[in-house]
Amino acid sequence: MLEKRNLGKAYKRVVSNNGSAGIDGMQVGELAAYIRMNWTMLEQRLRNGSYEPQPVRRVEIPKPGGKGKRNLGIPIVLDRMIQQALLQVLNPLFDPGFSESSYGFREGRSAHQALLQAVEYVRAGKSWVVDIDLEKFFDRVNHDMLMARVARKVTDKRVLKLIRGFLNAGVMENGLISPSREGTPQGGPLSPLLSNIMLDDLDKELEKRELSFCRYAGDSPTVVGGNIYVGSQKAGDRVKRSITQFITTKLKLKVNEEKSAVDRPEHRKFLGYTITGRAKASLKPAGQSIERLKDKVRTICQRGRGRNIRKVIAELTRTLRGWVNYFKLSKGKMVFEELDQWIRRKLRCILWQQWKRPRTRYRYLVKLGLDEERARKSVGNGRGAWWNAGASHMNQAIPVRIFEKLGLLSLYTRMLGFQSIS
């Protein structure tokens, strides 16, 4: 861990991530100077096992859909670098032994790979899914059980003590430090690997039973769970009962029964997608994913009421590009076309509101090609902004080609490009 090349790589990774400061207030830009002044002392403490990680800073982030908040723990910058250096040594030691069906938090593996594998299971006739969600996984990990699994491959007691130190460092919130008796703090580089080490026994149990499964990190990196694909509801009920028992008794973790279920794949969300069909199963964005995108668009448009429409479109396009790039595995086209129409209507609504007065609206409509009589009737219809944004006079005045010239990304056109390549 303390080799110069490994430490240099860890430093560059932490600086490039440019994360927030921990409880000591040190920013990533201050780390280099601090290391130069204190490295001899720090290295000695790491070598003799006396280094003590600092408590993490508690940060709350909203859950997807705005339903509650999720806790994150931000380590100090120095601890993040040490965790990263440790991760770079431990990952090659543990990762090769992980299951081929484990896709969460692993280099060279992606959500898209998990989705494509899930589709293959459904096409092969396993058209029922056991969807298991682990409740507050990162808050509930038993430290002794986790350390016993780490010790299977790590014999250096200083490393084991250091990892235990990160687990027990505690949390500072409102100036008070709370001890950590269980869980792994979300926000540190080491936490994802520790989660995979903890859940590897579950993967091995599923493999021993010859079950078809995908274990993953969900829509946000703090959601951990897995899908098991079976041929019937009866088999799914039996698997759910037995695997839930294994998780609670052998791993001392809790299954979120409210979010877990045995169901058809088209009724469940998997990594933001829904799997539809059987022998010719395919993927499409889940309803929640579409609503989440709409919420982001609404937020951008609300901020855009007093801004130049080009700036609004530029911000929108950045969001849309990331969204459609993730959902490029989708086979249907209609949802993307409908979203394009809805987004253009939102933009027309902004313009209608910005024009404000009937005289201004009349002037712009005529300037954009409407005849005077139609423009006069349109501005005097007494309807609201959203109705006018979807009316024929605004569609004619501001057609699709104008939005294209302004740089608005078309989800539909982008998807056609992806599908032509595949």
C-alpha cells in the first residue's frame, strides 16, 4: 500500500474526484502541501499500526423521487487517499474471486451488462423475477462478520486494524461525534469493495443452488440488491423465502420486504429499466425513470423563465444526453418521441410566459410567420401558458427545426442512431 507509485496513483485519483472536505475542512488542493510537511510521521504511524482515521462528516442527500433522505459519510481528504491506496492493493486480491453475476462497484462491469444478462434469462424462459432489496445495507453491515471475510485473504494485522479503524471512526453531525458499531460509511473509496466482500457469500450460495441471478448497485450507488430469475411464481416464492432466511441468519442483514417481491419482470424496475416480453424480451425505460427525467426538466425550465432560451436549451441538452446515453439499450421509440414533444412544449411555454403582454406576443407571432388575423386571435384566446404552448399557433410559429438550430438534443433522433448502430 505504501509503495510510492501506488500512493501517487491514489493521490491523483482523489484529486481528480475533487470531493468535499471532511471534518477538518481540508480541500483536495491542500493535500499535497500537507503530505510534504507530514509524510514521515504519517508513514511511521501507518507502518506501526498507530494511525487513527478521523470521523466522517455526515451529509444528507435526497432519495430519488424526493422520498426522504439518504445519509452519506465524507472522510477527510487524507483518509480518502489512504483508503484509495488500500483499495488499489486489495481489489486485485479479491475481485477475481467474485461471481460473474456480480455487477455492482466493479471495474470493467456495468449496469448495461447486468441488464443484457437479465434479458437473456427472460428469453430463456425464466420469466419470473425474485427482486430482493437489502434494507439500509451500508448502515447494517456487521463489523465482525465483515472483518472475518477480509481476513480470509489479508494476513497483515496492520491492514486489518486500519480497515477496522475506518469502520469504527464514527460520524460527526452537528459538532457531535457518534461511534460506529455497525455499517460501512458511504462516501469513502473502500466502502464499495467491502460491500462486495460482505455479499460474496450470498453470491456463492446462489451459485451453489444453480440460480440465475444479477447482483447490482441500483439507480443510486447506495442501493444494493439483486434479481433472481426463475421459471414460475411458485419457484420464486420458494427462492425468496429461503434466500431471505440466508441473508438474515447468515449475513445478519435485513431484506426490505416492502421493496422486495416475486413478480413478472415488466412489473419491476431493474437499474432504471423495465424488461418487457418473453421469448423476444426487450428493455424500455421504467415509468419512474421517465418521471425522474421530467422532474429534472421541470426544474431547469423553472429556472429558465427569465433566461435566454439558448442557455436553457444548453442546460437541458446536457441532461438529456446523459439520460439517453444510459437508456440506449431501449428498443421502443414511442416513449422518446413523446418526451421530445413534451420538452418542446415546455420550452414554448417559457417563451409564451416571457413574451408576457398580448402586444408582445402578437409581435413575435407575426415575426415568426403567422398571419396578422391568426396572431390576433391567438393572443386573445384567454387560455393559460401551458395550453397555448401546445396549441397549433405556437407549434407553427416555433417548429421543430428552430429547436434543432438552437441545439436542442432530440431523444428520438439519438435513439434511432443507437439502434441503427446495434
